[in-house]
Amino acid sequence: MIFRRTAMIAAIIISTITLIGASRIITHAESSNEPHYYKYYTSVIVMPGDTLPSIAEAYGDNYDSLEAHVSEIMFSNHLSDPVVYPGTSLIVPYYSSEFVN
């Protein structure tokens, strides 16, 4: 009789803890309205009149600043000088909320 009562109390406690944990997970998932962004890379051919800031501006909606995106483009392409020339191929990182397989 004591074993049965102890087992029932333990089951109730475990069920309660499980339900509380599950409700916290569901609440967190429902309250997170911020979209998730995925990082991608694209190849861009520099056209006459293009600059690193103009290219960064075209692909950089989700960066803290234009300068941060220009720096990342320079890093990705091993550039020490921000001057780019027409015909140069650049790898440009960007973020998107769409997941692409």
C-alpha cells in the first residue's frame, strides 16, 4: 500500500514537472516573433561604377552597418584595399529569412 501511494505521488510529480517544462517551451516558441535569418553567399561581377559600399548596400539589409558589411566582403575576398575594378568577381555574404536547401 505504501509503495503504491509513493509510486502515485512520484508519477504526479513527474507529470507536473513535464507539463511545466512543455508549457515553457511552447510559450517561448509562440512568443518568439523574430524571424530566423540564414547566411548565404553569392557571386557578383563588379560593373563599371560599382563600389564595395554600393554592392554591400544592395545585399546588406540585415547587417549592423554598411561598414560592417563592406568589411565582411573584404574579408571574404581577401582584399586589403576597398577599391574594386570592373570585371572582378566577388563573393558577397548576405542574410535571408528564407531557408534554401
